[in-house]
Amino acid sequence: MALEWFKPDLLQMADPMLHPLWMDNFKEFVLELQTNFSPHDPVRDAEHQLDHLSMKDGQRINKYVVEFNRIATQVQGDGEGALRHHFYNGLPDRIKDEISGVGKPPTLSNLHNLAQAINACYWERKSEMSCQAKPSTNPSSMKSSDKPPTSSSSGSHYSGPKDSVSMRLLS
């Protein structure tokens, strides 16, 4: 879009005396860019982004912290308390629940650290649970007595336990 804005002036170089100031002066060029393409109120835009920034539940916290810090640099005039509030509000409930057990830290930096530690523990535990959910033995290495009964090809015969107690019950 910026190229389209500047293109007519760049292509009409027939009379060098009629070209705009931004062609000869970098500061004028930057001013032209800012006037036509920068946000009208960059601080308000950043505040709006912070209001709507949230860490997705299945997301790791690093991505959230990087994005938060990128936006927060544009609204430093808001103060640490306001930024701490925005950071906390964007956290998922699983992290907020853990923070509620120990209390909110007094600084944004401490809140970052606590949230990152909680998130690390969460993902470590998820990893442990996924390892525990996997079967620990290979089905081919099971003893024949541990294997589940198999049905015959016709499916009409009972192939349950063949010990003496069950044989007496069936007769």
C-alpha cells in the first residue's frame, strides 16, 4: 500500500523541480510515512491489543510473554500496576488458579516469573501423564495366561475360563 502511495511521485520524474520534499529528505520521508500509514493513536491501539491479548489454554507461556512485552513497550506510560493487571487478565484459568493459592506478586517481573514456573510445572506434569498412559509392556511379551480370551472364527462357541470351578458352574 505504501508503494502505491509513493509510486505516482516516483514515476513522474520528468521535472525534477516539481518532486515532493520527501524525495530529498529522509526526515520528510519518515514524516510522510507516519502521516499516511501509522496508527492514529498508537498508544490506544496498543492498550486495545493488551485488553484482548490472552494466552490460549494449550499454549506455552513463552509466546504469550513475548507478545505481551512487545505490546507493553508501546504503553509504558500506563505504569507497572496497569501492565501487571493486563498480564494477569490474559492468563488462562489454570495458571490463575495456582496464583490464587500463593497470592499475586507485587511486581510485573515477579508475576512473569511465577506464571512461567507454574506453566513449566503444568507441562512437565502433562508429559508425565502422557508417559504413564502408554502401556508399559509389549502385548507379544505377555504370558499366555495374561492374554484375553479369543473367540472362534464362527463366534458361536463360548471360550471362557476352563478351570475346574467354572467347568462345574457350566455343567
